[in-house]
Amino acid sequence: MKLKFRKTAGYRLMSLLVIGTLTMTSFGTVQATSTSTSYQEEAVSSKTTKAKISSRLMKQFEQDDQVTFLIKMKEQTNTQKVAKEAVSEAKKQKLTAAKTQYTKRSAVVSELRATSEETQEALLTYLQKEQKKKQVKEIHSYYIVNGLAVTGTKEVMEKVAAFPEVDQVLPNETRQIHRPVDLKTKQKKQMKAVDGVEWNISQVHAPEAWALGYDGTGTVVASIDTGVEWDHPALKEKYRGFDPAHPNKPTHEFNWYDATTGSEAPYDDLEHGTHVTGTMVGSEPDGKNQIGVAPGAKWIAVKAFSEDGGTDADLLDAGEWILAPKDEAGNPHPEQAPDVVNNSWGGGPGLDDWYKDVVNAWRAADIFPEFSAGNTDLFNPGGEGSIANPANYQEVFATGATDQDNKLGSFSLQGPSPYGVMKPDIAAPGVNIRSSIPGKGYEDGWNGTSMAGPHVSAVVALLRQVQSDLSVEEIEQILINTAKPLTDQQFPESPNNGYGAGLVDAREAITALTDGIGMIEGQVTNEDVHLDDMKITDQVLPQKDKAVHPLKKPANIKEMKKEKNLAASSIKALPMKAEISILESGKSTYTDEATGRYQLPHSAGEFTVKAEAYGFESRTQTVHISSNETAEANFALQPLKKRTISGTIANETTGEKIKDATVYLVEDAKIKPVKTNESGEFSLKALSGVYTVKVFAKGFKGYSFTADVTEKPVEKAIQLEPFIGFAGEIGYDDGTAENARAFYDPGNGWAVKFSLEKGKKQAQLTGGLFRFWSSEWPAPGGNEFAVEVYDASWKNGAPGKKMAGPLKAKALRNGEWTKVDLEDQAITVDGDFYLVYIQTKKNTESPGLATDEDGPNAERSWQLTSGAFSPSPKEEGNYMIRALVDYEADVPEITSPKTGVITSKDELEIEGKASPGLDVAIYQNDEEIAKVKTDQSGAFKEKLTVSSGEHVFTAATVTDKGATKRSKPVKVIIDQTAPVLTIDTPKKGEKTNKESLIVEGKVTDDHLDQVTVNGKKATIKGGKYSARILLENGKNTIKVTAKDAAGNKTTKKINIDVQYEAPEISKLTPAENVYLASGESVKISFHSREKLDATFVIHMPLTNARSKLQNTTELPLREVSSGTYEGYWTATSTAKAKGAVIEVIVRDDYGNITRQKASGTLNINEK
């Protein structure tokens, strides 16, 4: 069983176990970004321990009993992140640029110190014990890199490597200053200064920058070198410690540090540092020997190099002092840090990250890291990829060397960097450079990238004079963009790995920032308060000009008002703090709170200037800013009026008023949120303006509306939709605790990332479950802690916006889960979220949070240290924190019957799905007719008896708080009435000889589905139907069926007869020719089927066409007996024909016709 305390960058993790191999009680540390271990886990295997130790260090112990070695801890502070967070907080507080920089630098130093102090504790305890045993001579702790320099025995070194918090054990190697090539040898060609200005200073156009008013005044340059002769005539008055009142008694505190021998006053025993510093700032008071690029800047220095070089330990010490120069007591002062640090030293080529953490800390603190590229020597002949480290780091700005013809010095080391970037970044004069040397003299003929680098460092100082809040990245970009491109036969294209971007150009760099710049200044006062009505003292209110964009006032700006003090008696209205913004450019600054005055550099043109302050009406002015001149804009702001936003809040479903609903304004956090009273009423006062008003209440969904109180109060009746949900529990541990953890320090915490159940889009967080260790540990321990809730809106789903907390809670230390009620917070989550345990007291007064370390690791555990979240080491398992949620109840869905169903049944079974275990109300035509509970799958069903007609069914999940929205409506029609049907054609009993016919009729039904005729689907139009059918010989039955959508049917039948065969005629007489005279008759007869319609006609010959006989008139025949038909025709006197033909015609009821001519003809009145 493992019980741990933790402390990293604000916290420590301690193991309560004793490790015999180290013969001491020790506490393992866990880092925020690396895998953590503990001593109970046997610290580190011997194989791992050996891997931490440099082989070069092991060889040193072969010669000496005690060796100085460096210890690098696993946990290193992310200084860039710390700086970014500090700037973000400064912006929230609307700090000035100067205060923002101080805040950032302080945060970086504080976090670095906290990390080292807290993670080195166990190691220092061990080393101090060994020091008493004479096994350790010296111990030096660093914070700029979380590590130590120790002089001790091999046994101590090996035991140190076994500490799990130790990352590496390295030798204390020696780096070299980039010594000048052919030291003190002068070139044959002597280059003389012009008007006291050295050629190299002119080469980078520094005099033109001075003419623009920028010489580095107000900035500080630093060097890590061999030291500086502080009282050299070209450097004495440039020393930051110089006191004009006591010119020979300077202040060395914060301005000088000797990492080699601890000398209190600056000195240089190797000349190099004095020469370098002269190139940065050197010039004599009378204007002679202008050897420096930024003669208005001040210098500070660290001596880290002796004749033998500079050790890693001394260089780490130097880098730490540069970050925050220390007072006599060793306390860091980040406000004393320089703008730029020149590094004319380095090691060999290749990968070596030993100094990278130092560089990153400088960058985070806005200290520009300039490094010389390095010179050729016996061990590095130069050429491709030869650039020395740290100059080859991507994080540093590296400088190569050129001569007076802008050609690359033969000794200048070249890129590319082994880190995959082009190096050097830029070039500067580095051949035959004249500068200051100890002994108050000057010397030319110095060659090396050490001589080139100071030019670039000094140009950085010039840029910082123009704009003090320029970031390292911005300065790098300006230098690169304004450099003069340089090429040669070896490097035909620019940029390249010899010259970088080209020759540094001070004039162009300055111009890039200041071209066309002017100034606007003025004062902001409270129009509502006049000092004539107030008694004030004669205290002088000093003018302060600190801006968000604090461009220093250019020296050549004309008519610039002089710095002055404002006597209180001269101010007619009360000065106030306000923000001044240029709307077109976005630049802004803040007025001085004491005087109300401001200054803001800006490009020329006509702009809109806006003054605004909380609680006051904003004012704008149109101002014309001229280049190199000052415009004035004064503002008197009027306080805003306050108006009321009020109303009532009720339950949307029940209409009941809601008590204790919270109402707040999004845009004005200074206005305290209010709660509704028992009648659901609320009222708050807001400054004139337009606001987003947000409302939340326990058990209800959030609500917001826009309230415009610019002209009048706003009153609104609000209805909140109930949050209808069902309980759920989310957890990732296995329920059993194998370990417990506690921080040394309060304010840190652990968290678990939770995801909603699959398919759920929203829930209310109602509580948290926290499992703690028993009262046996920590001892005596305590039960107080706090809870916070965060969403997952940060990068890659990390904790983002805090949604609630900190909320005080008390832990159960009896093995039971501690429930923390969060219902009152009305926290709605619509995705991943974090429940965070916050330790509010030190370890011995806090509970131990339990962890599950043998269950599957869900990889959802996070740690909160020093205000920053990071994933926890996997070895720590699952923190035993669970979330209690009310999932938003799903709006039910009726799955059966489907909408639009028409049925004749009066019993329906309503089926559907909703959230599990909740009541679902079923509504028929908006009237609740049933209530049913869903099963564990969320399914529900209910049988209903319904009447005929149209019905609309809906469903809603209901609780005592109200109901969800209704489901999508399902329309069902109960139809028990059969269609009305007629058969109009053919008629019943109809006879026909047709092979097909069309059946037609009428049909009526509200929900008619179809009509079939003898099984064939009929065409329906306008209440009528028709269908063509085929007929068969004989009796045919026609069956017509009409069916509606409910299944009701109506069927009608009729029979018709079909006869396709025509009647046959036999025994037709006369069979022989007959002669008729006038008055004589002829008998016509034949046999056929009975009941036929029989007729005859007499066809006269064509020659008698004009005869009065009508030869086409049908004359009837009578059926005299079954199947025998007879008839007579009598000749008239007028009829006359020879060979007239008798034709009989018979027709049956089916429409069949038979014609037949008699074989005997008629001769009428013819002989």
C-alpha cells in the first residue's frame, strides 16, 4: 500500500517509506510533465541509474576522488507558458506595458524558484548530510535550470543518480570565449575613424540612427564574458552603477557579478569583455572614440570566464543572474534585468542542449539572447555545419562576422544548425575592430565573431528605446527584415548559412518602427466632479507616461511638450484613469491615475481617438497627427446613469414562480448577481448600456436575453424551461483504493476528465463523489477541501473555462464516498468536463485523495499545479473522483403506430422510446389520456381504446418539475365506415356479343384506397371509377369491390350474358323462282332459333332502280311456331321486276345478325 505526498512547481509528492539503500527518510518527487515514480517502487533500477550518468563524468572519477558534477532534475518549468499566462492576467488587469513586463519577469522567476525549491528538497537533505561527512565539498542550487552543481565523491554521485526526480548527472565542462583570431595582431590596412566614429559603427549605419534620436537611452545591455574595466573613459559613465554625484564610488549591486572569484568590483583580466562592451556602448564624454553602436545605453556585466575558460557551473550561475540580478543577500530582482545579453562564447558544433533552458528563460522574460557564431580553431576548422553551440540553438540569435568589404570573415563558423535551421541569423563587422581595452586604452586589429555580436546586441538596445515592449520574436523579425542581404561565390543566394539574413542595419531597423511617427497627448477628467468644490493639498502630482504601446518619445519630434509636474491647483476637474484608443489602428494606452494625462506615439494621419472608463460615457475626437509633431486631445467624461433591469421568473410548464433563480449581467462583472425572491421577482441596477442578461436556476435550463437600458429601464417576464433529466453516475476507477495522495502545499489539485454517456448531448452536473483515505493518513490530517468544475475548451480538450468553484466541502475519512452536492450551481454540461479536487490546506491538515492503481488506466487523470493543468503520470492510476449527473431526458418518440395510419380498429397500442426509468405522458388531441413508465432500455407501450375520427397523439417525459417538449405528433384515423358503391355500366342481366367492355360506376369514401373490377384495379376520378374487362361466351359475373385505407370493403356483383355465335337460317323459301302478277302473294319462311327478330327485304334488279318498289325496306316476319318464321309479300300493279331477290335478316338479343337470300327469285308483273 502506497501513501504519498506530492509537490511539484507548487507541490511535492512525498513517500512515507524509508529506503535503506540511501540510509535516510526520503521523499520522491513527481514532475508535472514526465513519468513519476516513488521510492516504494524501488526508486530506479540500477540500469536506469547508470543511464543517467555521463560516461565523460565517470572518466573524471578515475583521476580524482571528488569531482564537480551537474545534476539536472526531471521537472523543468515551462517558462514560455508561465510568461504567456502572466501577460494574459496582466491584460485582464489592464496593466501598463512596464507593469506587464515586470509581472511577466516576476512570474518566470517565481515559478523557476518554486520548482527548484520544492523538487530539490529531498536531494538537498541528502547532500547536506553527506557534506557533514566530508563526502561533499560544495553544493550550489540553480533555478534557471532546475539543477545543482555538486563537488563530491563517486559514491555520492551514483546515489544522487538513483533519485527518481533526477534526470541526468553531467560533467562540469569548460566552454571557451570566442578568442579573437591572431589576437592583438593588426591588419596591414589601417582603417581610420571618421569624425571620431569607427568604420564598423558607420558600416551598420548607427550614426544615422543617432540622428533620428535613438542612441539606446533608457536601455540596458549585458554581457557574459571576461569582465569589464568599469572606469574606462569610454565606458565609465555608461556603467549602470555610475553615480555622477560620486563618480569614483559606483554602485555594483545589480550591475556586476563575478561568477569566477566573487570580486565585488568589475575588472577584466583578459581584455575580451572590455572590447566587447566598448563595441556595444563605448564613447568618451567629449565625443571622441565613438566605438559603440548604442552610446546612450547603460551596461552591466557578468564575469564567467578566466584564462582556462568558463565552466558550465559558472555559466549557469551567470545566466541566472542575468535573468534577475541579485542583491547583496542573493535575492533576485527581475526588474533589474537587461534588455539584451551579449554572449561571445560557445562550445563545439553539434547537438548539446545543456544551456537551452537558460535561453528559454531569458526569452520568456523578454531578454534578447545574442550569441556569436564562433571562430575556427585547432578543433573546429569551420565549413558547413561548424557553428558552435549554443549559437546553433534555434532559440538564440546568432551573429557571423564580416570585413569592411562586407565579405565573410574566413574564421566565421557556418551553418546549418544541427537543429535543422539556417544559421547564423545575421552578420556584423568582425574584422579589424577597434574598441576599448583595459588600461584605459584602445586597440584595433581584433578579429572574430566576438567582435561582430556586440553590434547586433546594441541595435537591439536601439529598438528597445523606440518601443520597450517589443518581444524577442518581434525584434528578431525586424533585424532579419531590415538586414542588407549579402552573398558571395560560396553563398550565392540570401539568406544563407554564412551571412544569415545579411548585414545588420541600425538605421533601417529604427526606420521600420519610427517612419512617419508622431505623438498624441492629453488629459482625461471626470466632468461630474470639479476641484473648485473640493479641498486638496498642494501636493505635486507627477506626470507619468506609461502606455500599452510605450514607444519612447523620439528626440526629433518637434513641438513635443516638455516633461512637467501638474500642481493640484492647476487642475480644474478631477483627473481619472481611462483608456485611450486609436480606433483605426487599435493602439491604446492608459492615463496616469494621479494626473489623468497620457501620451501615445502614433503614425501620421487623421484618426478617431476614444476615451473610455468604467462607469462613464465614452467620448471620441477626430485628431490630426503630423509626423514628428504632437497633437493634443483632452476629454471630460460624464458618469453613466444607472437604470433598473427587473422582472419575474416562472416555470414554463407549470407557471409557478421560481425562487432563488440567479440573474447576472455578462458584460459587467462588477454588478453583483441577484436572486429572485419567493414571488420570483428580481431587480438590479446597471449602468446605461446594452447587456446580455443570463438567468439560471436549479432544475431549469439556462436563459438569456438582451436588455437595452440606454434610455429607459427594462422589465421582463421570463419563463424557464425545466431541465427534465434522469440520474447517472460517471466514473473510471474500479472502486478499490490502493493508494492515497496529498500535496505539501494548498492551492493545488487533481482532476478527472468526464465524458457524457454515448448519445447524450447535455446533462446537469448535480454532484461529485470523492473517495478519501482513512483517518490514519495523513496524520493528523483534516477533512476540508474544495471542488471546482471546468469545461474542456482549452487546446486538445484540456481544462479551459472554470464553470463553478471553488466550493467548500468536507471529506469522509471512513472508507465511504464523499458526496458533494452541486445542484444549486445549475451547471449544465454539453460535452467533456472536469471535476477538480482542490487541496485547501497543507498536507498534514488535509485528507488523502484515494487512487485506483491496479485497475485499467482510463488516462483521464489530470493534475493542477501552480495554476496550470497537465495530464498526470500514468503510474498514478485513476483518481477516485466520480461525477453525478442528471442527463437531460430525451424528448420521447412514438415509434408505433406511424403517423398517418388509418385503421378500422378502435384499439391502439402506442409504442415508443424515451429516457429510461421515467414517466411518459401520452396525449390524445392535447389531452393527457395515459401515463406509463419506461423500462431500462427507455421503451414504453400503452393500449388505448379510441373512437372513430381523426386523432393526434403526442408524448412527453414528465416529472414533478414539469415536462419535456412534446414528441413529434402522430396522426391516426379510426374509420369504420365502408365505401358507397354503384355499378352503372353494364346493367344487370345485360346481353352482349362483345369480347370486352368498360365497367363504370360511382364510389364514395373519405379515405378510399382502391376499386377493383374482377380483381383488376380500376381508375378513379371525380368519384367515379372505370375498368375494361374481357368477357367469355356465356354467363359472365362482374364483381366490383371498393376498399378504404382502414380496410373497410364494399362489393357489388351483376351478371351479363355473352353470345358470340349468330343464328343459323334453314329451309328458306321460296326455293324456286316465283311469278307474281298484281295482287298475287308469295310466302316467305325459314327455320332458326326461337325468339329472334326476323325481317326480309326484296332487292330489285338495277334495271328497275326507278321502280316504285322500295328495295331496301325491311318487312317483318312472324314466328308462327317455335323456330319457324313466316311472312307474305303481295305484288302491286306498279311493281315490276324480273329476278328480284328475297333476303331474310334475323337478329338475336346479343346483337348478332344473320342474313340469307332465298334461292328462288321473284318475277313481278313479268312474263
